Amino acid sequence: MDVRAEPAAQDLLRDTAYTLCVATGARDVESALTLARTRIAEDATNGEPGVEVTA
């Protein structure tokens, strides 16, 4: 990520990261992404374990 991004883009990323953390209950972005990806995969497979979903 380019740390010299526009201030508005930085604010948007910060807000998105915060929202993701709140929505997943995670305390950091990496954990929030892992949880969100797991939930998406479970939704895509109707919760069936062992079914791999590729993007």
C-alpha cells in the first residue's frame, strides 16, 4: 500500500478497517479479515465443512 495516498483515501481505509473489526468482533485487521473470509466461505458453502471456495 502506498503510504502517500490521498488523505481522503486513508480516511476511507481507516473507516473500512474499523467497520470490519466491529462487524467481526476482532481487535486487529488481520484477524478481522480471517474471520470475514471464513464467514464468506461458510455462507458460500452453506456451512458445509471441507468445501473449498476459491476467489
